[in-house]
Amino acid sequence: MKWTSLLLLPLFLSSCWGLYGNRDIISPMQHVWGNKPVYAQIDTAKKIVYDPVKHPVMAGGNIYAFNHYIFQVDVGRGIHVIDNTNPAQAERIGFITINGCEQVSIQGSYLYTNSYNDLVTINIADPLHMQIVSRLPNTFPDLSTSYYLVQPEETGYYECPRYDSAVVRWVKDSIYTDCYKN
């Protein structure tokens, strides 16, 4: 019985070596050209800035009208400001960078949105000279980790984000990864 067990042991181990010796079966990490996250500390990522540059819409979200302006969420990035004075020729006139932004609502001359898990109130009486009124931290505890759950805008391979910093943008680079976005 002992001899039989000893003879069968190498057979079992060799089958395990064959399985675990093949790196593709254990970890399909590939060296590819893909998107690499650019990180910022949460405090830096939560800064809100108005930019008069017209940014392309990457992940369009909900839309809200105020006076002759339209505000459109670009999920995770911020809010596009659109001049709708002439609805036949609405024109993007700026972008409010609000990383982690997912929704927008307006009441009176106040815009309400989230910046990751914080509730932000912005006075938009003059949208070209907006003023941040308040930021209530941790208003949305379910979003407390959403800053690392972002994916790049385009399809293809990307480096899976870390959990200790906020992803503020993506750059093309040579990466090792198994993350893919369809």
C-alpha cells in the first residue's frame, strides 16, 4: 500500500505542475497597449473648476435647464454648460470639472450635484461666474468608494485602478493587465 501511494504521488504532482506551470491558466495578465489611470489625492480630485474650453461629451448623463442654459452631466467628469438662447443653435460654452459627478439637479439659482460621496451646492445665477456655496462631506456613503470604480471612456484594455486614490483621467501606455472594457 505504501509503495503504491509513493508511485502515484509523482503522477498527481506532475498533473498539478502542468496546470500551475501555465501562467495563462492562473493569471491571464497580458502586456498590452492600453489605458493607464492617472491618480490624484482625494482632496485634489474634489476641486471644482470652471473651464471655458468646450470639452467633448464622453459619458453623457442627465440634463437640466436653467434660464437660457442647459447643464449636462458627463458622468464621472463634470457638467457641460450649454447656451440655449437660440435652441436651433445651442452652443457649449464651458465645462465645470466636478470629478465623481453622477447627477445634477437645480432649484432656484442653485445647482446640486455629487462630487464622489459629497453633496455640492453651486450658485449658478451667473453660470460663467459660478460660486461654490457648500460641500457636505459623506452625504452619499454608498458612493464613498466610487472614485476608484471608474473605467476609461474608450473600449479596450486598461490597468485596473488602485483603491487608495482617485482616478482623474486616463493615458495610453504599455501596461500589464487583465481588465478589458467592451
